[in-house]
Amino acid sequence: MVTINIAKDFSKYPIGREGEFSGKTFREKHLLPHLINDVDLIVVDFDGVYGYPGSSFLEEAFAGLVRNGSINSSDFFKKINIVNLESSIVEEIESYVSDAGNDI
């Protein structure tokens, strides 16, 4: 198991699809390496992040994994656990991931 605290390991202000602190950058630098190394569980901790990350960050970071073929949507829910976000935002992420899986 590995835990990624977004505020400490990435940015307190994650934002957008592309750019220095974007969903794409988070996905490529923090999520993909652990998936490639076949870590059994990745905990993504939002504790310390200011405000709530926007939908563009969340969709690109998490659904982007499914869209680019790094993981399928059913395995996503087994391997990635998102903590310290309101349940409605976690449900939003789950919806993005499911939709990305349906698009494949």
C-alpha cells in the first residue's frame, strides 16, 4: 500500500486538466508510477488541500487512468481509495471513472 497526500506530495492547490499542478501531471507523476509497479492499494489523501479540486482536475487525474488504458474501471475501485473528501465529490469521481470505462 502507498499513500499519496496531495497537499504534501503534490500541491495544496491542484487545478485544471493541464499545467504544473493539473490532473494530468498528478496522474502521470504520482498515480501511474504506482500502477506500473503494481502496488496493491493506492490511497489518495486530500487532507490539507485548500478548497475542493475542480471537476477538470478530478476527471483528468482519475478518469484519465481509465481512458488511457492504465487501469479498467472495475480495477480502479479495487486499487485506488480516495479519502478526506466529501462523499458527494468521491461519488463524482466514481461517476467520471465509470463513464470513462463505458467509453472504451
